[in-house]
Amino acid sequence: MQADEIKEKIKAILGEIEFEGHFDLVINNMEEKMQLHLLEWVKKCHDREIYPDPSPIDHSLLAFFFKPNVNNI
């Protein structure tokens, strides 16, 4: 999937949200399986099944760190 498609799916789950930084670059370089995992994580956070760590400075921000389990990066 392309970054724009992922953004639309995330917006469908969370409502209005802004994307900054290197989101497109990261998403476009992820395997589809990882993209689907990210969407599942967003949905679980929205449904309060899991709780992400908010920014310690601004609680309205949600940042995530992509940590692939590969050795060639």
C-alpha cells in the first residue's frame, strides 16, 4: 500500500489527524505485512485495548518509532 492509502485508513479509524516528518518515506519502505500490523496497532489504541506512550512534552502528540526486526538496516 502507498502512504496516502495508509493515511486514509488511519484517518478512518482516528478521525482528523496530521502526519508530519518522514511518515511517507517510512510507510513506502515497509512491507505490506508491517503496514497491516501498524493499522492493527492504531485500531487497538483507538479501541483502548492497548495504550501508546504519549509525548512527555505535548500529550496531544503521538509518536511511534519503527523498529524493524532485520539486521541489514
